[in-house]
Amino acid sequence: RKSFRKSTAALQLKAKKSLPHQLLLSHDTAAFVGLTHDSLASVFRKALSEEPRRKWESIYIFYVSDSLVGHFKPWGGENNGTDHEEKDRSEDLRHKKQESLNELNTLLFDRAEDLCFYEITHHCSFFGSWFGWRAPGGYIHVSPSIWGVDVKLCPHYGFKWEVEHDPS
């Protein structure tokens, strides 16, 4: 048992995930499922700084509803388990979500033929992004949410639809 404890204690998640802006530049369709999308606008801004006239065919952005936000552990600090802190953090996530939605709507309203914002109201067990899913070359990034783990530090995996292969 001691060796097991040592090995799990040594496991640390060190980096937050980031969305490569190159995927936005190489695909005309994109969809995102996230808790707050608080860093998504900066990724779009980076892509637009490289291609200022860039427009997309479709951008779909799914947010977790306010009623579900409290089920996820926020990032940036430790929780001592008080109800007051839980409420403050949930409200902070809701605030980040609303700021993000406003910022993305302002940034993208004339940049996509089809720009849609959705709210997930029943259950959300994963987050992810989808790029160019209608044709070879598309890419999918998925991250399951893990109970009690900061959503930005959960494990993730990606799939690319290789151009020379049919999808499986």
C-alpha cells in the first residue's frame, strides 16, 4: 500500500488545457461544450489577429445551465467546505459564463453565417470541441468531467478524421 500511496501522491496535473487557434483557422464549422468558455474569446481573437477577415459557416456554443453550474468544481483556490463559499463560487462561475457569452456574441455576431448559443439543462458529463465534423480532416476534442476535480484539469483526448480514411 505504501508504494501505491507514493505513486498517487506523485501524480499532479500541471497544465490547463488550451484550444489551439489553428483549428479555428482550418475549419469552417466548430462547436463547443463548456462550463463558462471564459478563455474561448481570446482564442477567437488570436485566430482573427492572424486572419482579420475570417468568417465561419457555423459556430455552436453550448453552456451548462445556471442550475447545473454548482455541480462542478471551480478552478483557482481551495474550498474549505462551507456553504457560503460554495454559493460564492457558483455565482462566480455564473458571472464568468455570462461575461463569456456577451463577449463571444459581440466578437462573433458578424463572423459566422450560423452562430448559435445553447444551454444544457439536464446533465453534462463531458466537455469538448468539434471542428469540421462534416468531412475528412475534422477534429474532436473531448474531456469527461470528474466529480470533485477542477474541470480545466480533467483528462482529455482527441480524434482526427484522417483525410485518406473513412470514419469508423
